[in-house]
Amino acid sequence: MATQAGVGLSNNKDSRQAGYEACSLAMKKAGVENPDIVIAFSSAELNQNDVIRGINEASNKAPLVGCSDAGQITNEGPNKGGVSVMVIKSDSIKFIPGTGGQISSGARESGAALAKDISGKTAEPLKLLMMLTDVLKGNGADIVRGVQDVLGQDFLIVGGAAGDDFQFKETYVYYYDQVLPSSIVGVGLSGNFSVGIGVRHGWTPVGLSKKVTKSSGAVVEEIEGKPAVTIYEEYFGKKAEELKAEPLAIMAITYPLGMSVEGSDEFLIRDPITVDEKGAITCAAEIPEGSEVRLMIGSEDDAIAAAKDAAQKALEQLGGVQPKAVVIFNCIARNKLFGRDAGEEIQAIQSILGVNVPLIGFYTYGEQAPIGGNVARPFSCFHNETVVIMALG
């Protein structure tokens, strides 16, 4: 049997029917009746409970993990407003689903709870953890740290933050037949299989490195002793009033902040969202006080090149084994950068991994992955504006 996978997509406006159709199509393509794992991503515009009900009816209540999203990704390219499902059956990979509960009671604690739940269900060593989490109610970086507290700093973590179609109000994760708000779920993988991870953003630093002198979580108050917004004012010549709210969020799609990482020449991308009256910038993820940051610049061409490079890295790590299934976690900001041309990025990935390899993914509110996609010596972090590719062989 080896590993069989299939992907289905439905844009049916009837939520239950959309779930049923997507899962039925995935099972038909995989040629399986009782999958080992179901991975599902759905528009938050649909009735979440009905979507999961439809998927469970089609899959014979197979183990399921998934989340609401800001857009689906399949072999057909980007999609909005629908349901995408991947089913996998394998005699070489064991899938262990788990949950860490609601993260509002403590993001780091929820990450640790997820790791304990999954690792406690198997005696076999885990190879990796695929994690899906809310980040509107908790610190994404702390969730990753919580997993590492249990499984170790060098444990391989990949995943994405759930979305709600760019509304930023409430996201959901799926666990078997449950739809859980503000929560975290995941699936551990063990067994005899190959995995390749590609992680790239494509942004290039401009200007000098500057020190964050005052911050709290995702709110950067001062950079080099000045209001944080001055890093944009000095470069673009615009006053803080002009950069408040939406204008900065739009500008940051092309000019995010890059945070230096000790021991690496890679930058962790941070996506500025709003500016307050004092010039403090709220980002989509934390920037700790004392961090060195730089303004970053990017383009569609750079983003496509980064996606191809990520796919190539994932393929190389499979060691000559052909990918059987591919999962993509792609930041919604990248989708906004491309606009109508978002499909070009997915095509670039497929040009490396193969157009017929079952592929699923979603547009995220953040990504979890090792810096640089290093599987041999992974140090997983929380990213923004980055494409993460997981290939299973």
C-alpha cells in the first residue's frame, strides 16, 4: 500500500454538502475508504459545524484535524470561500492527533498540553508535529515554546495559524467532530518515512539595523528610543498620522520588519498591522525588547523565487524519494501581495514538486517552522509573511 493521498475541493454554498463533497472527492482520488487521517481547511464564512459534519459523514468518522482559513490551496491553485480536504492512508506513517485546549488560559501552557497529549498516545518516537492554532487570542511564539518545553528545542514543528477570511475576529480549529474556537490542535507523525521542509520568505533587508528599546509582546513602542513608527517615517517621509491603521498594513505587505535571529543569518519576518497615537506599532507576532530589526523589501518576483527555493529545499531533504503528499502553510500577506496573480506562486511550487502530487494548504495568520527549513538541526519559530512547505515521502 505504501502511502496513498488525495485532495478534494468544494465551493458548494451548502456547508455540510461542501464538506461532504470535498472529502468524498479526496477519498476517490486517493482510492481509500477508511483514511488514517483527514486534514481539512475551510472558509470561516461557512457554518463550521456543518462543514465538519459533512466531512465526517464522507470519511466514516476518520481522525480529523484542521482549521478555518483565509483561503484554501490545492493542486488547482488558490481558492476562496470553499472547503479543501486531504486524506492519507499509509502503512509507513502513523498519525497521532491531539489537542492543547483553549489558548486564552495560557499560550505556552497550551503548546505544552498539545505536546503532552500527542506524545502520551504513542510509544514510538515522534518525527514531527504539524500544528494548527489560533493566534488572535494568544502569542504564537509562546505556543511554539510550549511544545519545545515538552519535546525539546530541536524537535521539528511545522504548521500554520488559523484564519477567518481576513476579518481578524475569531478562528476555529477542528478535532475529530469538534469545532473549537481560540484553540490549538495538531497531529504527530511517527514511523518509517521521509520528510522535507522548505521555509522561505524572499524579503531583503534595507537600511541599518536598529534596536527595539521598548516593547511588550507584539506591541513595539520604541526603536532606538524613538516611537517605533519612525522606522517607516525616516524611510518613506510620511508622518505617523498617514501611516495609522490600514495604510501601514498595506505598506507592510511589501515592507515588513525583519528580526535578527541569534546564530543565523536568516530574518524572522514580522508583519506590522496598526499604529497608535503614540507611534507604537502592533505586529502580527512578538518582537522582544532588545531585538535587532531592519526594514525589509520584497516583490512578486522575489516571492516566487522564494517559493521555488522552499520547494527545492523540501525536495532535496526527501533524499531522492518522490513526495506522496504536500502541505503548504502560506501567509495571507503573500496572497495580498500577489493579488490576482497568487496562483503563480503555487504553480512555481508545483514546477519543483510535481503537478500531480496531492497538495493541500491554506493562507494563514502566521507560520510555524524551523528557521531556514533545517530538518537535521531544526529550531522552530513563529513566522510571518513566509511560505512553509511540508513534503512527505
